[in-house]
Amino acid sequence: MERNAQEELKAHLMATNEEFQKLASHHSELAHQLDALEALPHLTQDQELEETRLKKLKLRLKDQMEAIMSQYRSQQVA
């Protein structure tokens, strides 16, 4: 899918799909938490574990958002 069309679809879903909005909001929060961790000069072992946990959770959210986008696209074609 063309990048512009994908961005338009995300914007549409942000405006119309409550589940997508919640997932995107949580994804953004995790990104900010990761940014804060990555800004530290050195991570403790606990911080490294937290970084890994946040990355996995963020990826899971992204996968869920992609699934919603894919489902929406397939409904538009049908």
C-alpha cells in the first residue's frame, strides 16, 4: 500500500475506530517510555529488561493496529 494512502487510513481509523485509537494511544505512550530509557547513558539490568518488555508490547500493539487496518481494507474491497 502506498505510504500516503496508509497514513490516510490511519487518520481515518483514529477518527472513527475507538479500539484503534486506544491501541495507537498506548503505542505512543510506550514509545515515549522507550525514548526516556534510551536517553539514559547506561541502563541497569532491570532497565534493560523493562526496555525489552516495552519493545515487545509496543510491537504487539502495532501488530493489532495492522490487523485492524487490514480488516478495514478487506471490508472496503468486498
